[in-house]
Amino acid sequence: MSEIAVGQRVWGIGSLWGKIAAAAVVGLMVLVFFTARSYFETAELQRGQSRVTLYRSTLISALERYQHLPFVLAHDPHVLRGAEGKGRDALNRRLASFAAEADLDAIYLMDRTGLTVAASNYDQDLTFLDQNYGFRPYFRAALGGERGQFFGIGATTSRPGFFIAEPVRNSEGDVAGVVALKLDLSSLERAWSDGGETVFVSNGDGIVLLSSEPSVRYRALEALTETQRHEIEARKQFGQEPLDPLDWGRRGEDRVALNGVSHLHVTAPIPGSDWTMHFLAPERDVLTRAWLVVIGAAILAVMISAGGLYLRIRQVRESLAESQAARRKLQAANIELAREIEERREAERRLEKAQSDLARASKLAALGQLAASVTHELGQPISAMKNYLAAAELDAVPGEQNETYARLSSVVGRMERLTQQLRFFARPSVKGSDQEGLGPVDLGEVWREAFALIEPDVDGSGIQVDAALPDRPVTVDGDRLRLEQVVVNLCRNAILAMQMAPRRVLTVRIETAADRARFSIRDTGPGLGGRTIEALQEPFVTTRASGEGMGLGLAISAEIVKEHDGTLTARDLPHDAGGGAEFVVTLPLTNRGPAPA
């Protein structure tokens, strides 16, 4: 085949695969775009939820800051006297002082008709004195004996504010007047505006009360009905504002259009009112980031495709150049290769047989050694036990019978100690005549070493560890490795107990009291079910399914603690504290120096 023909064939195949690759790339880019858009949209909504929560907290803080003040003023003797028509000049000065200290727009007292009889702005041009606010909802609510709250544009000052009112009662308990304050929220709006984000608050009628965008303020999310307008005009809530509807429309659950621009929309209710906090994030930011991801993916795809195409063309050219020269050598090499393959297969079969024979021999040797050791160690005690039992059956003298049983008890004890040491103990007991192996041990170091062993289990089970260690070493006399075994056993029991728990927290505390050290481990599992530590530390007693444990961990732990002159206790934790179980190891503190690092 000529080089031109080969080139045409390669070009034809390449053109077909190029079209398929182009279609695949376009489909992949569409998928990347929608995936990136969904991801960034979710992230933006989550950020919006956090931001609206923050803005809501600032508003609630501003509104609740002075909630107590009208109640306090309603019980002030000067205010009571002013409601009875006494000392109103002094009350004006007193209210002015309070308003200046609290940074309030105004504090004023009204009689039962709504006429203002005392005000903090008595000496200003736009004073509340002699003004009647009986039409305000907050006045009517306070006159009825309840707290009144209201947002509106001032009828006197034409400035917006939040009004809070309380009834002033005389000595007989009757409402003699109403004391109210006006809170200016313009500084809060300025702070929102400085943040550079679109946030506003609407009331139950859908009218924007507060906003970071001045053009949105006192506009309606939807066109108001005639009934709504009459009610608002009766309250004189918004003065001469036209309350025109915004260019506002919903485009889905989390999207709105404001002035023709699509936004992500997050809301949060304001407790104690019919207000709603709105946070808007331009959707174009999400689309911009999604397109950037698509562009980046496209560039990467083009680079990978170009590199792959270059390598493929180079490979084809090299293969064509080498094929003619290698064809004759290949025929001869095939014969040699077939022979070598057959020889290698035969060698592999011999190797596999040898490995299988070796593994079987190793297993048989290990089993033989174990069987010989167990038979040798337990054979003589078992034979002696049988002999003592036979002697006990023939022995009719009580004294000798007791001696026989004592011997039998000794042999049985020896068998028990042998099996325990054979199965679980790699070292002899630390408690001896000279207590060899004991030394000063820092319990904090014990916990750190034990945690290094159980950390994979903790991470794999999704458990949160809450460990509080003292600043100074807590030192006891003991064998560090065996104390680590106690901590590992208790922690693993806690980890297994929390496998099905909805909340998984392992709590570790190391404390001292008098001359004792206290090491406690808590879990949030199902608890002990009312069982005592004595029952739990019995060998082969376990609450786990078959195959998940032999019930020896607590038994071994209790024995080790006992060897260290300590105690191991356990209890169920109350449900109101989260439930679960607590195991506490108590050990005597050492009089020697701290353990070496």
C-alpha cells in the first residue's frame, strides 16, 4: 500500500472520529454548564441563606434593643404624674434626657384621647406636643392595655420610624395614658447599603419598609387593592407616598425578576411581626461562573484532544515505517516466542505447585506446634483432675474428701490461668512481689498512644472525639502498655456501641481528685440497658452479634485495672444528657516524678 493511500485512509478515519469527538465534546460542555450552574446556584442560595440570617439578626437586634424602655417608663413615677396632669414641664426635660442618652428619635406621653401632653422634642420646631395620634394603631393597642408596635412615616416630622407604646396605668389599674417611643432605623439601612447587597423588608401588605436600595423603599411587590389602600390611608402609615408597584415577578421557587433582571431570592420571617426579610443575588453572577467553568473545560478538552491526535499520528507514522523492516524478524521471533511462552507456563505451573505445597506445609507445622503445646500444657492437669475425681468418689472420709476437692480446685485454677494466658495475655501479670515493670505513667500519654491505635476506627465510623486533657501530666504507677490496652478496649466498645446511633460523640476526660486519677470515656450509644459492671465484665458475656466479639474485653480491662489497685465503674447516662454509657477508670496517683518523655 502506497504512502498516499495510507494517508487518505487515515484521514478518512480521522475525519469520522473527529466528528464523533466534536459531538461528544459539545454534549460534555452542555453537561458541564448545567452541572456548574446547579452547583454555583446551590452555593449562592446557601450563601444567601447565611446573609439573610445575618441581616435579620441585625434588624431583630435593633428592634429588641428598646423593647423594655416603654414598659419601664410606664411605671416611672414622673410619667404617672404627667399622665395625671402634674409636673409636665419637668417630664419634658426628663424625656429629652432619656431620648438623648438612648439615641432615640422621640419619647412622648399621650392622654387617653391620643393628645401628646409631654415629649422629648418639646423645644424643637417639629415637636410632638399638642399633636393627636389617636388614629395610630400602636396607640389604640396600648389604650386597650396591650403593647403596641407600628412602622410608619411620621405624621409630624414626615420621617419614617418604628413606634413602640405601653399603657400607663394609675394606682387603680386603669389606663391613664400611653407612653411611646420612636426608633429611627435609617442608620441600619445605611449599613445595609454600605454592604453592597440587595436586601429589603416587606410587611404583610407587600410594601417595602426598609431597603438597602432607596428606589425600592415604599414600593409594593404587587399592586394594592382599593381596600388595602383605604386601610393604609386610615392609619396614615406612609404619608403621601404613592406606593406604586415594583417591576417584580416570580420565576420559580428561588428566583424573582426585579426591574427585568433575574435574581436568586432567599427570604426569612421576622419573629413577632408580619414582616419578611428578602435577600437578592443577581443570577448573572452564577451564569458567569458557570460559563467560566465551561470555557476552562473546553480549553482543557481541546488541549487533550490535540495532544492525543498528535500522539496518534506520530504513532501511526512510526508504525508504518517500522512495519516493513520488522515483518521478517517478527516471523522468526514468533516461533521463538511461542517456545519461550510454553517454557514459562510450565515454570509457572511448577512454581504454583511448590508454593501451594509450602503453604500447606507451613499451616500443618503451625497447627502441629499449637496442638502439641495445648496438649502438653493441658494434658497433665486434665489427667490429674480425672484422678482426683475418681479418688473423691471412693473417698468416704469427710476430711480427706475436702482435701481431694481442694486439689481438684487447684488443678482447675491452673487450667483457667493457662487458657487465659494462652488466649489473651502476651505478658505476665504486673502485680508481683516486687512489682517489676511498674513505673510512672502519664495518663495523657496513654490516651494519645491508644488513640493512635483506634483513630482509623473512629474516622471510619464518622465519630466526633471530644478529648479534654489537663495541662500538666497526670501520673500513676503502672504498666503503660497494659493501661493502653484498657483504654483501647473501652474505646472500641464505645465505637461499636455507636455504629447505629444518629449522633456519634466519644467524650474523654482525664481529671484528678485528692490522691486519685480519674479517666472517663463516654459514648452516645444505646447505653448498658440497666446491666451492672459486675455483669458486663463477666467473661464471654457480650451484647453484640455472634462473630463480633467474645465478651472478654471488659473482663481483661477490669483485671488490669485491679492489678493497678484501681477500680472500673460503668453507668447509663440520662436521656436528657444525650444518653449513652460512661466507663470510669480510677487509679491512685504516684508519688514519684512524671513519666519520661
